[in-house]
Amino acid sequence: MQMPEVTTEHQWLLKLVGDWDLRSECVMGPDQPPSVMVGKQRTRALGSLWTLGEMEMPGPDGQTLPSLITLGFDPARGKFVGSFITSCMTFHWLYEGSLDAQQRVLTLDAEGPSFSGDGTMVNYQDIIEVVDDDTYLFSSRLQNPDGTWTRFMHGTHKRCGT
């Protein structure tokens, strides 16, 4: 078996490798105040082709909520690919995305259950913006029926020790 070639997209993902302190703000409804969460994320490389990010944040009841995000690049599809799972959901999120022209912002598209709980599926985007070697931003938004987008979560990842 021949090893796949490491592309510039794979190299871009390695910017996310490290130990991170994160602060995130989430709004779950128009009539609800924002919820602030502080946690940690350890992202490691799986070879040179994948990253695995393990996050821990406290839940509303004080228990730790672990999550896992996997990211890679599929040259055959010309797309970033990945997944997200968390201990507080049964849904397995699947990503497909691309970098912007400046190679600073990775937009990951996914389809998932509506917050309404009515069983409908809606479009989501998770967006990773690399600010510098020690900082990146992460936000999530959902697409409304009229095609507009509503951001419901945003946060900052700071490399530990910076």
C-alpha cells in the first residue's frame, strides 16, 4: 500500500494540534441568556493526515461533557471531512468543508436535527478561523428556512501557556 501524499490542506490542519484553553458562549433560543462555558481541548495528529480534538467542558449540572472532533482532507473529493460526537447528544455529526481563499477560515457543513425537537433536519456550519499560531476562533450557526444563518455559539481557543 502506498501512503497518500500530504497536501497543503493536511498541513493546515496541523495548526490545530496542541493543548488549548477555550471560552465559549452559546445561545440556545431568542428568549434565553447566553451561556458561557470554559474548558480544555487537546488536539493531536493521527499521522500527517488527520487531527483528533478531545474537548472537555462542564455541563449545566456541573458534570464534565467530553466531545471529539475529527478532521482530515480527502483529495479525491477536494473537501475537508470529519465528524463530531459529544456525550450529551446521540447524533453523529458528519462534516464536509473548504478553506477560504486566504486559507484562514475553514467552513464545515453538516446536516443535523433542528433545535425545535420536531425531528426535522437543518443545515449547520462550524467555522474555524485561525487568528495566529496561538489563537483560533470556533463558531456554529444554523440555516433558517428563509436561507439566512443564525450564529448560536462562538468561542476562542488559546494555546495553553500563552
